[in-house]
Amino acid sequence: MIVLAFETSCDDTSVALVQSPNKVLAVRSASQDQLHEPFGGVVPEIASRNHTLSILPLVEACLSEANISVDQIDLLAVTSRPGLIGALMVGVVTAKTLALAWNKPLVGVNHLVGHLYAPFLQSESGQGPFPPPEFLALTISGGHSALYRVAKFDHFELLGETVDDAAGEAFDKLAKMVGFGYPGGIHVDRAAQTGNAEAFKFPRPFILEERLDFSFSGLKSSAHRLISQMSPEDVLKNRADICASFQEAVVDSLLAKLQAAQKKTGIQLVVLTGGVSANSRLRQRAQEWAQSVGVNLITPPLKYCTDNAAMIGLAGLLYFQNGRRDDQSLSPLPGSLPHDFIRA
Ligand code: KG4
Ligand code: ZN
């Protein structure tokens, strides 16, 4: 089966062709980072407008790269939730229109389920076993930070989540405070490589508690207090140390809960996914932990960590193979559906 997939839930327009079971034939994305950067965050109207400009040329680029004709496509998959409603609308309307015009089945995909399966896309740097046995996933992005137990496809158990900001949001806010552009996670990561992680003390909320939830807003306020007491010159002078200390606090918080969840469930396959899983310090420390306890840790290649349509294609195939179908009544939703995830 070949699926044509669309992702427009935030500011990246992405289209992909994925062949079952998990092979990416083509993935083409148009980043809007430069358009949103002057505003320090995503402007929904700008995102929607640019999705409409990019989406069909990306479909054509994918078809020609993979040398696939419309006749060979068996399914259309599209992110229909959660996300910015106007942005999602562009992908959903495009997928519905093509499904109608080409007379192909259609399936709406939860964006977070896409992230959960990104580590299982076939890739040059190796992927998780497919189909995966039971696994534990830490999904960390600009809008979400959560821990899931996936027993089988369609059994997504939410073990814990952020009670306030997402990890990526925390990185982006710190980046802004120290004068980096948007999105700032990658800049904080790079600056931290030459910084001292013990230079400043930042809080690690919930770290001693049994619950598997995260909180990053106290960390953000603590950084804000520190930075507002410094002169702009001192902030620049200490930027690498601030970034390294802040990053260490985020990584400590994420890993403490991941380790606790692994211990509690005994699951041997663990994946990191979402834009923040590109963080080099997190990858390094997670890998060290996994080796020390003998857990199989899978992190997707960077191109599949951030938002992309290949992960939506793989999730779409799995939805379809599990009997899910959508029709022309498919609508974008800002949040997940109640049955998408089970709260543990
Ligand atoms: O998954 P994603 O592309 O989009 C959402 O669904 O949100 O994640 C984007 C987030 C941004 O907050 C970005 O700053 C963060 O991932 N990010 C990073 C790194 N690369 C991207 N955060 C920390 N370190 C990185 N290397
Ligand atoms: Zn995402």
C-alpha cells in the first residue's frame, strides 16, 4: 500500500509518500521559521496562508521524486488534530478534495500518534523493530510533553504530561530571553555545548515526587528572574552557561520521569520523539542511561524528530489497517479526541 500524507498542524507544511510497512518513498517540507521569526512565535494566519501556497507544489515534488503516479496511491492520510485550527484546515481540505477527486480512502491522524511512530520509519541510521512490541515513548515538542505506554496500535496510555509549558516552549522562551531567534531550542543546544551546566541553579519541579508529570513554568520564571537582574552585556557574557544550566534542568526533569516510568512498567523498548528529542545533551544522557540499564532506546533521525508528513503517513497506514476510515465529514480539531489516549 502507498499512502500520500499531509502535515499542517503548526508552521511546517509537509507532504510524504510512505509505502507499507514503513518505507519513506519521499518527504518534502517547507519550513516557515523565517516568516514567524520576527514575531517571536508562530502567527496562525501567516501559517495558514503559507500552507495553502506550499502544499500542492510539495505533492507534485513528492510524486516526481518517488516516480509515483496518482493511480498507485492507495490512501490519503492527514493530520486532523491537535493543532492550530486554521493551519490544520488547509491539510484537511486538501486531503478531502484529493480523496474525492481521485476516489481514494481517507484517514484523519492524531499528530501525537504520528510522533509516537516516527522512530519506526525505516531510515538509514536504523529504526525501531517493526511492527513494534510494547514500547514507552517520551514525546517532547513545542506544544506537548508527555509519556506514553503503547501496548499495541490503538492502545495509547498517557502515563504523565506537562501541567503547564511544553519542554520545547521552555527552550524557545529561554532562547528569546537570551537574544536568540525563534525557534530557539537548537540555539540553546548549540550555545550549551561550550557552557558550564553547574554555573547557575535552576529548579527541577516534581523530580522527587512519584507522579510522572512534568512542569516547566517555574524553571522559565527562575530564568526570567536571573536574566532580568543582569545587564544585557552580562547576559551575553554568560549566555553559554545560562543555556547549559537551563538545558541540564530540562534534561534532568525529562529523564527522571522517563526512568521512573521504565522502572514502573518494566518495558524494554523506549523511544524519544518530537522536536526536543533532537537535543544533543538529552540524546547523550538518555543513551548513557539506556546502556547502563540494558534498555533498547530508539531516537529517530533529526528529520523525523520535528514535524513531518512521513510519520503521519506511517500512522495513517496503521489506522487504516486497524479499520479506521474517515469521509468528507472529517473536520480539524484543536485538541485530541477523548478516545485517542487512555489516562493511566
Ligand atoms: O515537534 P516539533 O517540530 O513541533 C511541534 O509539534 O511543536 O517541535 C518543535 C520544538 C521547538 O520548540 C524547538 O525549539 C524544539 O522543538 N527543538 C529543540 C531542538 N531542536 C528543536 N529543543 C531543544 N534542543 C534542540 N536541539
Ligand atoms: Zn509535532
